[in-house]
Amino acid sequence: MNMPLPPEPPSDLAPRGRWGTWVAGRIDGVAHTARHPLFWVGAREMSGVSVGLTAWAFTTGVSMVKSGMSVTEALLMSLMVFAGSAQLAAIPLIAAGAPLWVIFATAFCVNLRFVVFSLHLRQYFMFLPRARRLALGYFTGDVTYVMYTRRFPKPADTERQRRAQLAYLWGGNCTNWVFWQVFSLLGIFLGSALPARWGLEFAGTLALLAVTCSLATGRLRALSALIAAAAAISLYGLPYRLNIVAAIVVAVVLCLYLDPKPPRPPPNPAEKEPGHA
Amino acid sequence: MRETDGWTLLAIVGLTVISVVTRSFFFISEREWRLPEWAQRGLQYAPIAALSAVIAPDILLSQGELGNLLRDARTWGALAAAAYYFARRGGSFVLPASIGVGMAVYLPLRLLFNL
């Protein structure tokens, strides 16, 4: 009856107690990260860039409601998907009632640049448990990736460095997220008040056009864009917006065919092991 | 007016999964692994092809047909945005500024001249 309180919460807590402990632990972790000076360095550096991204976020919000989505759907999409160019690409497909797999295939292809980033970030994140890695991946967009890897060209070796790197990245990610969502939501609410005659959804198309131009580094990439555009237009009669997927396949296959193979060192027969393909 | 339906919700949830999977692609699994060589080369052509395939019909087609492009506000807006981008490439805020320039050409043509 008079036993002292146990220092640790007992393991047979009711579910709400366990959740409470978990939430408290997470809040503690977040506060720990936010107290790190580099968190605020990351936040400050990101806010300079984010000002430029606000027009983009606003445009995405406007395009969602102008395509005929309800405010609820647009809010959900903005808060959950959190990917500007994939959203802008998926919006007309959703409005046209394209099959889900066409929408997903298109969004996946638009997002393939993140697959390349993740290969690079792997060496930075592998020490974390999987759930934390996925959360970090989800919140790391184009600009925060570029700023993070520019500031830290090498992954951390010590616990101290790891904490500093993560604090910087989370500082940038949080700023990016807040700027993005605030202006995306502004676009959603103001967009439904602007007249349809203005054709403001064209701003979404222009936003994607600007990203397309930014990706056109190198002749073959520019050619890939031209082939895909021509194929998407000439195959426009295909049902279910299949012209998009078909155009991607045609452009990638043609570019792979035209792409000069990267020069490889000639195989050295002395090093070749038997049975090694 | 409908607020939402199951199909749209499914699309939104699926797109969220795609955001998580593509951004974490190479650190989902603990195992070290590589893409086949052709897929790695294909990675650099697919994103631009996808974006271009989405926007080309939106800029160039009217009701599924190639109309008179010279009398279309979208053509001039898109040309202005692309020209601005390539002229100022590498500058700061060039992406939002390109959208602004494109809209500044598009809106007057559309509203004043009904192009």
C-alpha cells in the first residue's frame, strides 16, 4: 500500500496511457530538435527560398478548386499529398475521371526525381529506424534536399553531427511545410471566389511548364519533352487519358535508344572470376 | 454540391502513398540494392516526359483539336513564360516570375481580346 511510485510507467498501461506516453515522447523529441541552433539556421535559410515558392503553392491551391474539386477534397489533397508538381499533374486527370492507375502512373513518373534524391539521402538516413526514415523522406521536398546536401556534402559520423544535420533538415522542412500549406490553403479559399472566366487554372499549367523548362538540361532531355508532347497530342483520342502514359513510354524508350551508352572501362580478363556474370 | 466521393478519396490516398514511396524509395528497405542499368538511365528522361505529356494537350488543344494556335491566349502565355524562363535561367525566383509573366500575357489576351 505504501510502496513508492515506480520511476517508469508500468508496461500494462491502458491504451490511452500508452498513447499519451508515446505522444509525450514525440513532443519531447521535437522540442529537443527545435532547441538545436541549426534548426533555426535551416529555418531561416529555407524561409528566403520559400518566399519564391509561395506563388507556386497558391497556384496549386487555385488549380485544385478551379478543376472542380470541392474545398474538402482540395484541403485533404494539399495536406496529405504535399507534392506540388504531382498534384498539378494529377488534377486534370482526376477532373477528367481517368482510371486510378493512369493517375498514379503519371504522379509516379513526375515524382521520379525524388527517387534519385532518395538514393543520395540513403547514406544520411540509414541509421534511423524505418518509420523515422519514411517520415523524413515524406517531408523532404526538392528545395530542402538541395539545401541540406549543399550544406552537408558528407553524411555524419558522430552522434553529435547527426543531431546537427537532422536539426538543420527539420528546420528547413518545417518552414517549407508551413509556407507551402498556408499559401496552398489561401489559394483554395480565394480561388473559389475568383471568376471562372479568368481561366486561372492556366496558372497551374504555366507552373508545370516552368518546371519542365528547368528539367530541360541537356539535348536528350529536351528531346524527351518534345517527343512526349507530340505523342500526347497525337494520341489524344485514346480513352482514359492513356495518351499520357503512352507518351511517357514512347519518349523514354526513344531516348534510351538514342542515348549513347556511358563509356565503361574495358573488362579486364585477369580480374574476371569464374561464374561471375 | 458534393463534398467528396470514395473514388476521389482513394485517388488522394494513393497519391499520398506515392509521395511517401518515391521520396523514400531507396531507404525503405535496409538491404542495399540497385536499379538495373537501363532503369537508371531511364530515370533522367521520365519526369520531363511526364510533365510535358500532361501540359502539351492543355496548352495546344481546344476540345481535343489543334485549333488556330496564333489566335489562342494560351499559346502566347506559354511562349512568354518559357522565353522568360530561358532568358533568366539560374536567377532567383525565376519559377514564380515565369508564371507571373505568362499570366500577364495570357489574362489581357483572354479578357480583352477573347482569344
